[in-house]
Amino acid sequence: MIRFPLACRASTASALASAFALALAMGIVAPAHARDKVTLQLKHTHQFQFAGYYAALEKGYYRDAGLDVHIAEGTDGNEPERNVSAGKAEFGVGSSSLLLARLAGKPLVVLGVVFQHSPYVLLVRKSAGTPDIRDLKGKRVMIGSLIDELTQADELIAYLNKEGVPLKSLVRVEHSFNPDDLVKGKVDAYSAYMTNEPDYLDRLGFDYDVHSPREAGIDFYGDNLFTNERQIASHPERVRAFRAASMKGWAYAMANQEEIADLILSRYTRRHDREHLLFEARQMEPLVQPVLVEIGYMNPDRWRHIADIYADLGMLPRGAAFDGFMYSSDPAATSLTWLYRSLLAAGLLLVGGAIVHVSLLARERRRAEESIRQGELRFRTMFEEAPMGIALIDSASGQFKDINPRFAKITGRSSEELKRGRCDDITHPDDVASEAARMAQLGAGAIASFKSARRLLRPDGSVVWVDMSIAAIDAPDDAAHHLCMIEDVTEKKTSEALIWQQANFDPLTHLPNRRMFHDRLEHDILRCRREGTRVAILFIDLDQFKEVNDTLGHQQGDVLLVDAARRISACVRDSDTVARLGGDEFTVILPQLNETGSVGVIAQKILDVLQAPFALGQEQAYISASVGITLYPDDARDIDDLLKHADQAMYAAKNAGRNRFSYFTPALQVAAINRMRMTNDLRSALKGGQFRVYFQPIVHLRSGKIHKAEALIRWEHPQRGLVSPLEFIPLAESSGLIIDIGEWVFKESARWASRWRRAHHPEFQVSVNQSPLEFQREGKGYEGWLAHLRELGLSGQAVVVEITEGLLLDASSGVTDKLLQLRDAGIQVALDDFGTGYSSLSYLKKFDIDYLKIDRSFTRNLAPESSDMALSEAIIVMAHKLGLRVIAEGVETHQQRDLLLAAGCDYGQGYLFARPLPAEEFDALLVAESRAPAAAATQPT
């Protein structure tokens, strides 16, 4: 059996119990219907930190003591002292700063200590090396309030001073009490309760170091129950009863943590979830020490230690007395004091007083012995019923001397089985060596205790994770022993491992995700910087993956991604990193390269393996990849710049035809900057009136008359001058600006079409090009266009919409519906660049197309008996058979015109007739044509 000097505590508890029983017998405690109403003022909002008071209230301990207790939440740490001093509350919960208030003249009295150790710690971001609190010099820190000295965590300030980090060396920031400020880097250090903020940071996966004042020997009390002298003088029995009921509530709460957590959630607050409350309870175990120390116990030497620390800070005079600050509930001690004073005043009764004194000492001794027996019994009960595992171990042999049931249950063995072995027998072999050094320090007296996370092996082979605290103690036989306390945290470790896995790895491919990729790249760069080697980054984008997803479904697309991840991983070394950034984007890190020739070989190998068919159920899919390569330190020294350059190189490979790799070059960066600047300029071009619509005539070949015109946009940039559509249209499409630009072009074209129908010919038409992005956008039809035509009084026949062949490949109902909407409105449709795309004759039959436009690549080389002539004639004959009319683009010579006319082509468009002209010049061309005598029909030559 473990024995500790509990006589004083047992005596106090016995005296309290006797006094309370006497009060009951004499009717001092009021009946239930007339209970004394008192208020307990908390220092913060409801949480497990005040669990004992909730337990005392809800379990009826206060009621049985004749008390009607109201528990009031607090808004700041100073509120209990203010309210108890002002009489607004009879009792309060305060910190060790109560000592300052007492010595400042406020008659406050501490009834009992609940937290034997202060929960205040300093949290800092996890460092790569050994944590050193002196690294905080010059850093931004949050330590308590800058305006309220009672919330400044005095023990932390004393700790910093002792470690050579005075407050003036820090950049103090007003405390927000929001740990996100530490996570986001707004501050470098953050004062916190070890019972609260770490749970929040653990859930975020944020790594941190903990600095505790106890590391420097500064050991403050935490929460203390207190009242004032007025209460003790006026209502001594009520004070005694309240203290006893409160401490009984605390003993119950610490032994029934889950029950009290549920009680708090159901009756007090839901600011925190159940897991947080239980985390708080677990963290409070070593602070309250309910197994080793009677709750409420306080030591005058500890208060003297705290007073000395305050004196070091200049907040108290050295050696200040605090008589009356610690509450004494022992009536025998009071009687004895009175007796001594009486005996001293009546010196003539010295002999009689001595006899009385001896009698009292004998009685006190008997009572002390009984108290010791009761205390040991109570301790044994607490030891046996403790919610954590506790064992006494012989330091020399490692054998278990005493074990409580919880310890045996956690290890999966019986007490007898454990006592037959040694502590190393149940420790996981991989953890034995790591603890050996600290156990040696403990045995040599270099350290008094330590904590660790350790794995234990159960007889069935399963592994259980425990948080273990080991402390050296003095046993009765003077043999070296240590006390071992363990708590099963297997579920927490499993949850943390799962959270870490989810935070750092892609759930589909099990490759590192973007976060882990950044961490590994940063590590590889630091290593290569030391060794003078290079790092290559490959940015891989799968070509045609969207088509696989759209045609075979996302499930088969996921199968392809998993297989692609496997193939890419097989192309690199085990020391390399393959990551999935998201979607169909992968990256590869190739560190420690002495020469870069192998990078291209690996990139080509990846391209080759990705070209092999992918088996997706009953189907096979074929894709390729575009790979961008950048090198550290050749291309950049910053991670963001390296990734940006790799992305630019990848797009260069994609634009060059896909299924290839491209190295980053400075020219790519220049091009990217130019694209960015042009895109930014493009955003203001429409509002700035920088766009112009040019019109190129479409001539009826047989009559030579201009029947139509194609609207072509031009950008008159204020600095660059006239910008080609080939440069800015792709940027407009990628940025989404093409929608607004297309609307503007249509309205301008309709305005001029209205003018030319009135002034030139009532059937004049203007062709408007539509980007695939404009045509395919969901939920947007041509209602706006049709409404605008109605406002102008124009029929749909005034406009022709030109689309590309690629649109016909889109079998979605949206494309079909839009073509039907155009037909119903009378708007005709022209198929641009016919013969260069992928459409088949079935699409011409399926959709309502009015015109085919022969691409200029056929017209350019027209000659009698040439293949281009044969293809052009075939297109014309086919179109006429299907009821379509034909427009030939790129007509630049009279011979081309004559050959097309002889082949039956309906219209021609090209430089032979006119270049694209501003609207005003095109208008003048129409006026000139109307005044010229009618030309004779041109006959083929």
C-alpha cells in the first residue's frame, strides 16, 4: 500500500464533517424550503474548468448543506474579486492574483485550492530545432491584457524574466483570445490554458511547442475558491458548509468526467462540444491531482513561494505577511488558540493549564491517528477508483509493487500477472530504447519527473497508446520507487493519424496532396541547398481527361486517375515525390540531381506510360499528358515561383500540340506577363470604348453585288495600337470576357444591319461569329438578341450566326435547342472553316445549317485539275444537294473567283473584293456600289 502524509488533510476533512453533523443536529442548517441563497461568481463562461460546482449543485450537495446556490458566469478574470468585495456574490473563483488583492487591503480569504498547478502556458509555433523560449525576443506575443493587470498571467511574466526574456524585449499585442491568430502567424507566441487551446490547435493539425513556468520552478496555484472576511464572521457555518459541499462536488466531478460533461452540455452551455469538455477534463487531471492531493488542500509554503515571485516582479514588498489569507475551518484549532491565550493571561494557573494541555494533546493525537487511518482508507479508495491507471514501480528492478484496476485494464493483464513481470515487458520494443535515457536521468536524480507518449503491447498482440507520467517518490522503506500514471489515448491517436492522413494525402490516389507536396519540396530544397545539388519539378496535366469524364462518367474517371498515379510513381525513384494537386494535375519532385540530363528521360518515360490504353470497365480510354519542367535553383529560388514556372512550361507543352514536355524558359515568363497585362487591359477595353467592328463584304459571285458582310472585331489599344483578334480572343475566352464582347459585337452589327437594310437593300445580312464558349454556355439562350432585334424593328433574317464545326460534335441538348431557337427566329446559321474540322455529313443533315464556308486553305491553292479544286467542287455539289449555299473565303485573285463561279459557288469573300473595313468606310463602299452602273454577270474564263 502507498502511504502519504495525509494526516493534516484528513484532520481538516474530519473536523468539517463533525461540524457539519453538529450543525444538522442543532438545526442550524435550514430546511429545504428555507435554504440560504448564495451566489458563486465564476471567472469565465461555463466549461469543465468549473465542473465541481456543477456537480455539487446537480447532485444535491449544496441542497443537503442548506444552500440555494446560483452559479454566475464571468466576463473577465477580475469579476469574481470585484463582486465578492462589493457583496454582489458571497463566493468566487480566482487565481493566485488573489494574494495581490489581499495585500492591497481587500479582506479576501482563500477557502481552498482546486488547481494545484496553474494551467497557464505559452504556446509557440513548432520549431525545427530544440525549443528555446529565448528565441521570442523581438517577436510578437499575446500575454494577457495590456490594460488589465489581473489578466496578465503573472506566472508567465515571471517565467520570461527568469529565462532572460523581459517584457520590454517583446512586441506585446492585445490578447484576442483567438488561437487562429497563432495559426495564421499574426503572433509568434500566445498565452493559453493547457486545458483549452491545445485541443483547438490539435484539431487543426497545427504543430506547436509548449513552454510552462514550472520548467523554471515557478509553480502558481490555479483556480481557488474564495470569500471575504465579512462572510466568515457573519456566517461561519454557511462558509464551512459551502466549502465542504464544493469539495465533495469536485471529487465527484473528477471521478465521473463523462457524466459531468454531458451535464454541462445539457444544462449549462453548448459553446464547446463533448470531445472538448473531455479533453479539458483529461488535461485537468495532473493540475488538480485528485488522486494524490485532497481537493481544497493548500500549503502556506506554496503561497509564500508565490508571494516571493510577486516580490521579484516588484508587485509586492519582500517578506510581506498575509495572515488570515488562508481559511481555517478547524474549530479545535480555534479553541486551542483561545485556550493558550487564556492560559497565558492566567499565568497563575500554569500547572492546571499544563494538565489540560497534555490532555488536549493526547486527544489530538488519538484524533490524528484516526484521521490518518481514515485518510489512508480514503486514499486507497481513490487509488482503486481513479479513472487513470496508477502503478508503483521499483526503480532498481522495474517490478510493479502496486497497481490499480484501471492500470491493469489498460494493459490487458491482471494485477498478479503484472507483478510477476517488469515494466519493460509490456512496453512496445520500439519504445524501450527511447525511454531508457530519461529513466536513467530519473534514477540519477537529474530530473524529478517526465511525461511521454508510449505504446504498450497487450497479450493478444494489439497495441495501445498511452500518455504516461512518471515521477520519482520517496517510499516508506527508503527504497527508490517511481509513480507511473497512464491514460489510454489510443482512440485519440487513431483519430489524429486519420486527420493527419486526410490533411496530407489525396483520398483517391493516396498520393501526397498539395500541402504535403509543399512540405516535401521545402525540405528537398533546404537539403539540396546544403549539398549544392538541384531539384527538378515536373508539372503534369492529363490531356483529354475531361472527355473521358464526360463520356464514361466520374467513377471511371477516378479509376483512370488511380491508374495514372500508379504509372507515374513507377517511373521515379523511391526517394522522389509524386503528388496530386487536384483534378487531373500531378507533380513530381526529383531532388538531389547532380546533372539534369535524366530529367528529360524521366519526363519522356512518363509520357510513354500514359499513352498506353486504360482499361475502364468494358471500355478502353486513351489519353496523353503535357509536362512542364522547372529547375531549382536555375529557374527560381522561391517555391511559388518554381510552381508558377512549371505551370507555364506545362501550358507551353500543351499549346505546342500536347503529348510532350517543355522546359521553363524566361521567354515563357515574359509571355505570361504579357498575357496577364493584356488580360487586365482587356477588362477595361469594353468600358473604355476601345473596340471597333470592321466589316468585310460577302459578294454574290454571279452578280458581283455585295449581299452580305461579316462583322470582325478589332481592338484599338491606346498604347499597343491595333491588336489582332488572334492575340486577344483566346484571352477573352479564357477570362470569360468573350460573353460581354460578343453581346457588344452583336448589337453593333444589328445597328449597322438595320441601317444598310433601309439604305442599301431590304435583304442585306450581317454575319456574326460566335465563340464556342458563347454558344455552349448553359442557361443562356438568344432571348436577349431577339428582344434587341425587335427594338430595332429587324427580322431574324438580318443576321447570320457563324459557328465552327467543332460545335456540332457536342451532342448535348443545349446545342440542339439553341440551333432550333435560331431557326424559329429566322436567324440563319453558317458553318465556318468547313472541311478543316471533324464534322460528318450526318451532322449537316441533322442540324439546320444554311451556309457552308469553304476554308481559305482550299481557296488559296485553287487551280484547274488540282486536288483543292476537286475538293471545292465536291463541297459545292454536296451543299447544293442538301439545299445549302456556299461562301468561299480567302478569294484574292480573279482566277480563284472565276474557278469558284464555274464550280457553282454562290458567294465569295476575300481581299479581291475588299479588306475588312471600318463601318463608315464599308457604308461608303455600299453607297459607291449603288451609284455605279450595274455590272454584267461575270462568266468563267
